[in-house]
Amino acid sequence: MSDTDEDANPAGIQGIEFVEYLSRQPDTLGQALERLGFRPIARHRSRAVRLYRQGTMNVIVNADADTLAEYPEIESDRIHAIALHVADAAQAYDHCIRQGARPVPTRAAAMELNIPGIGGIGDSVLYLVERRPSFSIYDVDFDYEVPFPDTPVLVPGLHFFGLVQYVDPGRTAYWAEFYARLLGCRVLPPGTRFGILPNGTILRGPGGRFHLQLVEPSGDALFDVKWDEQFARLAFGVPDVPRAVQTLAARAVPFDDNEFSHPDPHGAMTMGMSYDVNFELVHSDPAASGPGQAR
């Protein structure tokens, strides 16, 4: 296809490299990830940080005391950073800075990797990472705990689909423009939905490699709930949602099943598995028709 506005990819994004959680209860969060099929494969060489992997998906659990001390208001586990896999990290970073992104100072110590990052929603960070055939970013900072760090996927076709992002009232347009300008995301038509939850505005990343759902507070949340702009939830795509639910339920993964949310062929929502952390399953079969199918 030609390089139209629909296909624009100014930062050269190839997908999600890793998702990082800040956690004051890293063992509990780690157990939740293992029930989802992730395997702990490496520990950071100088900090309380652990790497979990399933297939090509990487999740980092950060319980570093110095990092947590910077966010005393965060009591539950929270998505703190997203790393986007890009073709050229330096070029992607320069583009984002030229487009007005806020640079994030790195905290790399001696013998640690310096990864470029920009400010995201709330206090989050968007890292820009490039892959090289003979080099992994994890090789620098982590010691592997297993001889073969590659791990199989528990549920066939499971992959990173995207993230849900809470935004303040009236701020959807701001964040939609932010992601369009920096990353080439585009707003999908009103009424486009993935999974089972109807709220929010859906953004499609370049090539459908990831999606964002921007959700403003509504109903009682406008008045009764403390609402912070933040990444709220990680979503996994899977070709067969009922099969995935069956497989994960057998591993003691609890799913919402009530009048507001229950598993169906379009998607499913886990119940809280670790201090306000839950996950979403979305019907998505990249091999069939590109990453994600709307309904």
C-alpha cells in the first residue's frame, strides 16, 4: 500500500517490545503472570526487577525501592512503561522530540543499557527499542535464570493486542492527537469495538500492530471514583476466545461473569489478580486478516 495517512508510521513502530509494571507486591503479580502462561526467565543484575516471557511477549515487574520511592502515591500495581519496538531507536526518538514529546532522563547506572524514552500518560514512560539479530536489550541488564530463555505460548495465537488508557473528562481529543502526531495512530470510526467493553475511543497503531482504548469517566465515576490519567489495563489478542478462557480458567485464572461483563466469542475480562491488576482477552487473529478485527 502507499504511504497514506492511514498507513503512516513516522516512528517506524513494529509492535510492543515489553510492558513494565511497578509493583509493591512483585511475588503476587508474578504468580498472576505465571497463571497466564508467562515464565520468569531473568533477574536484573542490580535492582529488584524481574523479566517474564511468553513467546515474543515480555513483561517486566519492577519492585526497585528507589523507583517506588519516586511514586509514594501508587499503592497498587500499575503499568509504568511501554516499550515500542521500532526500526531505528535514535531516529524514532528524534522524531518524537521534534513533535513536542517530553524527554525522560534515563537512570542507567554503570554497565546498564541507556534506552531512549519520552513522557506518556500520567507518570508513564514510552521507551523506544530496536532489535538486532545478535543482540538483545535484556542481555545487558539481566542475568538469565533458565538455560533457554525462549518460552512457548500457552494459548495458541496469544499476542499483545494493546492497552486501555484512562483519560480525564474532555481529554480524549488531546491524547488522540498526541498519539497521531508522535506515533501515527489513527482514530477508528465511532462504534468500532474490540472485546466486550463498549466504552471509549479506539486508536489503531501503524499496521494494526497495537491498539489503544481511551476511556473517560462516566456515570458514578464522574463523581464517586478517584480517576487518574494512566494506563489501566493490558489486553491480549487471541484467535479463539472461548478456548483461551477454558485453558486459563483451568489454571485458576478468574474471569468476570456477571450482568455487566461475561466471556463471549468477542472477548473476556479477568477479575483482579494482583492488587487492582486485571487483563483483557480480545478476539484477534493476525494470521487471518491483520491484527485485530472490529465488530
